[in-house]
Amino acid sequence: MNFRIFTVLLAMLFVSLSQVHIANAQSLTSAKVKKPTRIVTKGVSVGGGLKVDIHAPISVKSRGLFRSGKKAPILIYVHGGGWIKGTRAKIHNLDTFATSRGIMLVSVDYRPVPRTTIDGQVRDVVRSINWVRNNISRYGGDKRKIVIMGHSAGSHLVALIAAKRLGGKLAGVISNDVQAYDMVAYGGMRGSLPYVYAAAFGSNPKNWIEWSPVTYVRKGPRGGLPPFMIMYSGSNYARRKVLANGFGADLRAKGARVILFDGRRYSHGSIARGIGKSSEVTRAVERFLRRAYR
């Protein structure tokens, strides 16, 4: 082969390899530029065989020896599942919703019925609330700004905890779509309890009264209740509306600030999934949290 031709071919090969190297380097650089948006710590033990998952905004991360991260307000989430099932992993879109707004989401465990009773579930959730208050600063959370939120059975549990004034001082409560605020009224409206409610509350009306949040609101002192956001869906809409508004009226009579969200356009499931997806639901929850954390 002519030496000159060989030299040209060698130069072309070098240029080609250089371009591949540059392309690969640019690809690696682009991959490195992508920054994490949150810090997730799963399976943190809080005692009693219970665990929590912590989803923190990236803003809590330390930025150097002399620049600590920003403390994030906390949203404690209690999952649904009809008191008999469910998992703390079922958070729908709440991790993205919370962390993108600088809020720390803590999703908690509780034992299902019949492994325990509703009283035991309340103790489980309160254990997690107390653990958060005592330990969350190590993860970048602001223990002075705690809102508790639940959906379905979790909605009932957070309402009951707040009504009984358990779990310390709370910045707010979001109770998302349940009919168990007043079990005597609920049972009377239906005529009988459906399977899930019967499995959790039993057939003894004394238990219905004991595990109804309205019981403790009505007999408790005026004042001392956190702000409430009560959400209800279009599933069995007429009944849910009456029960939610009745509970809201009892809270207001005791001096609590109450926001009611009429979610007639949503199902029992979509009103939970809508937080972070539906602009209407998202704005309502965001507005309540913004005021609660002030």
C-alpha cells in the first residue's frame, strides 16, 4: 500500500475514534449532570416491629461543612386498606407531590385487624408520630411542623388520633375520604355494616361509639384541636357528604378551623391518586398545607 494512502487512512481512523471518545465523554457528562430530586430512606425501625419510609426533598442535604440543609416540614401519611390490609408503600403520588414542594413525606406502618384492634392501630400510628417528633431532625425534618394525613381507614385513624388529642401538637390533619367519623350514624344510615367495617368495628355498638372520632370531639373541651381538612369523594356521595359535614360541624363547634373538600367528581380511589395529578385536588391540599406550616 502506498505510504501516503496508509497515512491518510490512519489519520481518518484516529479522528473517528476521537469522535467516539468525545461522544461517550459527553454522554457520561450528561449522566452526571442529572441530579437526584429526593433522598429516600426506607424501612427505618420505630420500635414495636413497625417501620417508616422517609422521602425527603434534596434541600435537606448538607451543602458543605458550614452550610447545613434546610429543615423540611413533615407530612406523615397513614395508608388505607379497610383496617384489615394495606402497606406503607402505597403512597400513590405523594412522594413526588411532597418532595417537589420542599416537604418531607413519612409513610408509616400499623398492624391490621385481627392482629390488633383499632385501639392497637391508634397506638401504632401514635408510636410513629412520637418517633418522628423525637428523631426526624437527623433526617432534615422540622419537628415543629407536622401534619398527619390518611386515606380511607388511614383517614379514620388520623381523625381519631387528633380527636383524642394524641400524638402531641400537630400543625394540621388531612382526613381523606372515610365514612367512619360517626359509626352509630353510619350504621343507622346503611342499616347494617359492610364486611370491612364489620370486621374492624364488630357488632357491639359500644365499640362503634368508642372508635368514632365524633365521640371525643363532642365530649372534649373547646379548643386544642388542630386545623382539619376533610375530603370526601363521589362514592356513595350523599352519605359521605352528610357524615363529613357533620364531623366538620362538630369540630367547628369546638373551635377548630375546618376546610371541607367536595370531591364529588372523584371516586374513593381517584381522590387519593389525584394529589399531585389532578390540579383541583392538588391545589386544595397544597393550599391547606401552606397555611398549616406557617
